[in-house]
Amino acid sequence: DTGVSQDPRHKITKRGQNVTFRCDPISEHNRLYWYRQTLGQGPEFLTYFQNEAQLEKSRLLSDRFSAERPKGSFSTLEIQRTEQGDSAMYLCASSPPRASFNEQFFGPGTRLTVL
Amino acid sequence: GENVEQHPSTLSVQEGDSAVIKCTYSDSASNYFPWYKQELGKRPQLIIDIRSNVGEKKDQRIAVTLNKTAKHFSLHITETQPEDSAVYFCAASPFSNTGKLIFGQGTTLQVKP
């Protein structure tokens, strides 16, 4: 499968624990996005990377959230001191270089449940 | 702020009928408008998109129209089939260097055989 992959697919954790998710974008896609989707809603933008640089963060991304893309390939999203309100599907998307416009291709997501 | 409104929230049609989903956006500088189809438990799949310099685009049974003046765009599905049943999301990309997408709330389309 040459699409966007995410790991793990499901994560159940207790309130207060830290969790980390990984996203592997499509090869040669230098643009990477994280979104959060709650039940019955559309995805909400969290943050954007171009290569290894984090160029935009949503105000939804509290100081408990941190994302990295150290080598400009895979990315990680960490949530510290999880809260029940963090329960959601976390989606990663990647996009080819600007010349190919803005098509974003989504991964299968990581479903987080905070007990 | 940036916002996309999508209607209706649910839509039920008979197989073979047409379906229309409408979206409005707030940022007049938005320049890219994709539509995604999401089946239960699956990832959103890009089905069609349109850029601000085009008024209409068609791909087989699906088409999208854009009215920049009204800040309004629509998805049209003709000759619907049961496999078209899914949640459809519209999105708009506000003018920025990032290409982030602002999504609508989604429309659950049910096509009855």
C-alpha cells in the first residue's frame, strides 16, 4: 500500500496518560497535515508541516499537544496528560509539492479513546 | 473566522435519482474546494475538486459548481447507486501558504435500492 499510513489504528488510554501517534505520508509528499475528527463532524485542522518545518498550528492545538516531523518524512503527534475531550479520530494527510496544488490524501486515522 | 456551512445534514434518495449537496464559505479569498467521501470506518477519499478560476467541473456521474460571488459551491451526483451511500464533506482552502482545509459538517447520503 503506497498511501498514507498511520499507527496505531486504535488507542485506548486512561485520563492523564501520554499518547503518541505516527503518520507516514506518501513518498515524496513534502506537505503533511494533522486533523482531528469527532463523531458526526468534519475534520478540523490541527497543524501543518512543509518538509520538517511546522508552519501553522491551530488554536485547537493546546500546549498539551506537540507535533514533530524531524527528517521531513514521518510525523508524530503527542498528547500529554490526556483528557476525555481528546477522544476523537486523529487523521493525517499528505500533499505533493505546491506545483501539484492542494490535493490532500488522508490516512486511515488513529482512533483515540480516553477513559 | 474561517467557516464552511454544509446542507443538508442528511439526504435520502431513490436509486437512479440525483443528489445535490450545497456548501457556503466565509473567506472570499478561498481558492480550492475539494469534496471527500467517507464510508463508515474508512478514511476520507477525495472524489472531485474545483479551483477558483473554474465555474464547473464534471467527472462521470459527479459534478461540482462554484459561484465565487455568492461564495457557494455544490456537489451534484446523477444516477445515484447504493454504493454512493456515505458521508460527503465539502471543504475550502483559505488563502494561505499552507493549503489547510476547512471542512463542512458533512452530509449523510442514503441511496435506497
